Amino acid sequence: MPGFYLACLITIFAEMMILKNKEEIELMRQSALLVSKTLAEVAKVLRPGISSIALDKMIGEIIRDHKAVPSFLDYRGYPFNSCISVNDVVVHGFPNDQPLKEGDIVSIDVGVILNEWHGDHAYTFAIGDPGAEVAQLIRVTKESLYKGIEKAVAGNRVGDISFAIQEHTEKKYGYGVVRELVGHGLGKSMHEDPQVPNYGKRNDGKKLKEGLVLAIEPMINLGTRKVYTEEDGWTVRTEDHKPSVHFEHDVCVKKGKADILSNYAPIEAAEKANVNLFSAYSKELVV
Ligand code: MF3
Ligand code: CO
């Protein structure tokens, strides 16, 4: 029953956009940066043979060591600290004891509550060489996140973000943009108004105001955009079992230029320094 989980996700959004003041934004930056730091620690140990459940344990420990709480755990019954989504798993993958292997792509999504404020962001790693096609999917999905972020400025509308992501992925490369799952507002709740789809029209949807914090999260498939949810009620997979990539940043809407609260720099540094991880993403695939 594809699409079944959609309704559940949508009902949890509060109905009003909540704007944050300067102090609140700084607190949210601390929450987002704790997630970045956690993902960077994971990037240091990722290698063939390690299991995602071992990573999940480590993620829980790092978060608690920083006097924070893993926000995914027990969220609507979710049973782990993190979501670890391998290959054709789009999002909400359960960590498990299977060893990760060369050629796997691994999306790691982490959420924390620190000083009452949520951080929620994600990164996709490739263990060993994923091949040119998948490497391009990873690069383009990350690029699309930044194209969306460029539009997260006061006066624009949610649709401007959505359109930018869809243009760069679906229109330019023919990738599948998942429709059933969306980005969201973030604050003292993990999911606040507005929803931020990865597809849409320019100048459409709610107007963005300074102080609005958004979790922007493109979920992009190499093949069909169609997905289904497994019997466990969480794991979302591509219908054609081709790989899917997920990147997520926490972003504060500002005048002129968005303020990215989370930070990929420590994660990318760890990715580059880890010989087990692929990081040569610069090349355009020639077909
Ligand atoms: N980034 C995901 C989201 O925005 C994380 C939620 S996983 C859950 O929905 F387990 F907490 F639901
Ligand atoms: Co999110």
C-alpha cells in the first residue's frame, strides 16, 4: 500500500509557522551542530564489515555524552537512535547487524533534542567505489540541496525551494523525486509547519519569513520515483530497487542569504580522510 504512511506524517505538522528569535536560532545551531559532529564521528569509523546497528549504538552514545536525547528513538514508536538507509532504502531504514560492504551507499539520518531544541540532518556516504552512475546521483542530490537552500530567503515561497530541487534532479538528470516524503519546519518539535516538498512550482506555497527554520531534505532515486513501505511500518524502499540518496540540512531563513545551521565541513573532512569512503564526486558523468 504505497502512500499509506503519508497521511500519518502529514497530520503531525503544526498548523502555524513558528518564527525563531536570535537566541533561539543560536540554540538551534547548537542542536544542528551536535548532529553534524555525530555524523562526522560516524564517518571516521565507516568501513566494510561494520554493521549499521554498531553505528546506531555509537550515535546514541555520542548524543547522550553531550547531554542531549536522540529524538528519533520512540518517535511514533520508532525503535532506534538513527535511521540508516542502505542502497534501495530511501529513508527510515532500521539499523541491523548485517555487515556493510564495498559498493554500499548509506544514508545516515540523526536527530537530537538539546536544550529543548531539535536538530535533524542527514548525509549519504559511499563505502568504496559506488560506480560512476551512483556517484553522480550522490553528487547531484547534494547539489540540489544547496540549490534549494539558495532559495530559502525571506520573501520567497516554499515552492521556490521545491522547484529548485526538482529542476536540478528530475528535469536535468531524469532522476526520481520522491513525492510521499517531504522536508519540514523544525523547532521545539521535529515536524513543524511548513512542509517542504522536493517538487513544486515557483512562487507557490507559503511565504518564507526571517527566523523560519527548515529541514530541507531531498530524497532522490536513480530510477523510478515510486516507493513503498515495508511491513515494519517504517522502511521506505524504491519500487524498482535502484539506489536512492538523501541529504538534509537545517536552515534558517534570512534576508538575502539563508543561514545553514548544520555543517557538512567536519563530515566531509572525515569522509576525505577515511580511505574506505568514496569522495571523488567532482566529475560529470559522460554518457
Ligand atoms: N529526517 C526524518 C524526518 O524528518 C527523520 C524522522 S525519523 C523518525 O522525518 F524515526 F524519527 F521518524
Ligand atoms: Co527531517
